Amino acid sequence: MISDRTRSVMEQAKCIYNTHKAGWESSRSGEYVSIEPQSGDFFFAKSFDAAVRAARTRYPERISHTMKIGYDATFFMGRMES
């Protein structure tokens, strides 16, 4: 279960993502973006870890939400069929 605070951060970050979705998906598809919704700042990186690290470096006491640009899910956890 996630906390109300975390859920709120996720929802706010998704709103920010949707504002920039068309531009980001055409120019940065496959990259990661970590969004800190209180400030509205966002951090792009080639890896999930690097995006999170950038957000945590700038806002160490805040929660950010990280997504993979152009994908429905940030991670795939499951079985690959061959």
C-alpha cells in the first residue's frame, strides 16, 4: 500500500508529464524523467538511477516520481515469451 502523500506526488507528477507528453515523447522517448511536483522541476537521464539521483541531489528531502518516457510502465516485471 502506498501512502496518501506518495499517491499525491504520483498524480501531480503525471499531470506535469501529460503537459509535456507530446514534446518529450517525440524527442526523448526511452529516456527517464524524474519529476518533483512541488517545484515543477524535472530531470532527464538515460537510466532510472541517474534520473532519481538528479532529483534527490537537487531536492534531498522531497519525493519525486520517475517514469520512462513513451512507455506505459517504467519497469517490465514478468516473463518474456519466445
